[in-house]
Amino acid sequence: MDEKEEIRILVADESHEKYVDKILVTIAEAAKVRGTGIAKRTHEYLATKMKEAKAVIALHGEKFAGFSYIETWGNKHYVTTSGLIVHPDYRGFGVAKRIKDMTFTLARVRWPQAKIFSLTSGSAVMKMNTKLGYHPVTFSDLTDDEAFWRGCEGCINVDVLHRTDRKYCICTAMLYDPEEHLPAKIPQDVLDRIKRLEAPLPPGGGCNDADSKSDNKIYKKALFQTADCAVYGKLKDFAEENRKHPTQAESILWEYLRGKQLGCAFRRQHIIGQYIADFICLEKNLIIEVDGGYHQLPEQQTSDEERTNWLNSQGLIVLRFTNEEIISNTEQVLNKIKEIII
């Protein structure tokens, strides 16, 4: 390695998508050498992680040196830093630890109350986890989110997981619990109260005890006030960022929805409960979702189904279109929307 140029550890963004195929090949080759399995990910999946600031990349000049990404489970109560890989040319230079430190810090900053866990068979990763405050745990201490466990189906050792009824496997489970690193425990009702106090007011109104019958109840006045007050602050930031950086398909569709061109007003990146709708027509109770390629992943399909079921329970109609449908068959997409609103 050329010592003159420093290896940079960066939170990845869309400009780093050009490295995704190299990352996938490096992960697959490393798994073959170790004789272990991996949770298979697509190009679109890792590219999305980069765009969502949920990935860390190591670069030596313009050369790929290492990578890792973050996944959330159980409604963001659990977090994993996954897919840690260092290119063979850059092993032995401390790159893995620097990537691990960055992904761990990023996860703690974005989800400070979440438990961070790891499934690994590598002693180097176990040592890094231990220094960060992880402890070995049983599999029952990990998330029960089925989407996470489906990721293990691509591992060559998955038969062990099945035979033990998901109690243990070849990998060691390790967990970082943020509550264990505090000198005292704050009761959940107090935490809920703090969330309500710190959450900014949603558009057009606010939340208070008179407006809501329980701490977890969605604000129930006009539909534009249905943001979950406990998470509104964070969702508002994400929504604003999404408006600034729409996908190509979102930009195309917005050109037809904006300004009441279809006879009713639409909003972009509107918060409903704990979700952000790509587009919504409040007058018609209609939500339009634009799905990228990662929505084809089994775990994402399960998440999308749960999201749609909840939105339907609020009296909302949900239309979903793929990027390809909007870009290639815009007129057909618009006709489907018109069937609902006219």
C-alpha cells in the first residue's frame, strides 16, 4: 500500500455507488475463504444504504479499501452494523477497527436508545465488539424481527440455526445495551414524557394530553395532524432531506402531481404516524409510494406490508409504483391515480 496517501473512513453517500459491485465481490470472496455464509444483498440494497447515510466506506485515494452498513430491526429498537469487509490489499492496517468505530458511532448518534447487536464467527470482530462494550448473549436476547432472521437463510450453516430452534448457531451473539452503560434507569413513562416534551409541533397543530387518550396514540384531529409526536422531530428532518434529494422517479411523478394538476392537492414526504409517505392527497385520503429495487427484498416486502396495513387501518388508500413503472409508463401510472381521485 502507498503510505503517502491516507486511508479515509467516510459515511457513504450516493457518489460512492460506483464501488458497490466491488464491495459485493469482496464480501463473497471473503466468505468463501472463511467457509461461512453471508446475508446476500443486492446492488440496489447497498446503494440505498449509502443514500440513507447508513453505510461507511474506506477509500485509499480512489481505491476501495473497506465497507460496512447499518440495518435497523423491530421498529428501530435494535440495530446491527453488518457486512464489515476489508479489501485484501488493506488488511493489517487497522482499517476494520476504524470502520467499526465509525459505524458504531453513527448508529449510536442516529438511534441512541437502540440496542446494537452482532452475529459473528470472527475473533477479530469479537475483540472489537468487546472493546466497544458489547457482551456475549443468547440468541433470545436479540431481535425477534423475522426480517432479520430471514437474512440468515443465505448462510451455509443455517441448518444449525433450524435444528436448535434458533437458540444458537456457529456465530456468537453479542449485544450492546445502552441502558447498561448508564448509572441509573429512567422509567419508560418518563422517557415517553420527555419525547413528547422535546418533539416539535407537527404542521397545523400540536399534541398534548387533552388531544390524545394514550401516550402512543396517533394525533387524531385533521389528517394533516396525524404525525406521531414522539418521533416527529427525527422524521421531519428525514422528510426535508428526502424533498431535497428526490429520486428520478419521484421527480417525474411530482411534475404531474404538483399544483393541483390532477384536480386535487398533493404533498411530498408527508409524515403519517411513524412513517413518511412519498406523496399524499389529504382530500382523497390517498398515499402514493415509489418503490426502488430494494423493495423486492423479502424483509423489505414484509415491512412494506406492515406499513400498508397500518395506513389502511387509518382509512388511507395506498398505491405503490416501482421506479421503472413511473419512468417507463408514466401515463399508465397517472391513469391509475386518476381512477382513485376522480
